[in-house]
Amino acid sequence: MNFAEVPIGFSMALAQNETAVNAYAMMTKGQKQAYLSRAHRARSEQEMYQIVSDIAAEA
């Protein structure tokens, strides 16, 4: 993964949720790209945390 493509807010929110980190690590490249696309479109901190919450829910 090219970390230059990862929004800093997404990285920070993800780092605060161990369940989401583990779930994200197990995802396919395509699944990760879908979440990164959502993160790039996020317009608020709350949206970013919701994306991370959605990742954790997949665990």
C-alpha cells in the first residue's frame, strides 16, 4: 500500500481502533481500495470514524 495515498485522518482513526486495524490487514487489495476511496470522499472527522467503525464491523 502506498501510504502517500492514505488520508492522514483515516490513518489516525484506524490506529485508534485495534479491531479495525486487524480487519483492514486481512482485507484484499480491492476491499482496502474501496475503503480508501470512501476515506478520500469523507468531509468530516465523524465520517472518517464511521468508515473505521464499518471496517471493525466486518471483523
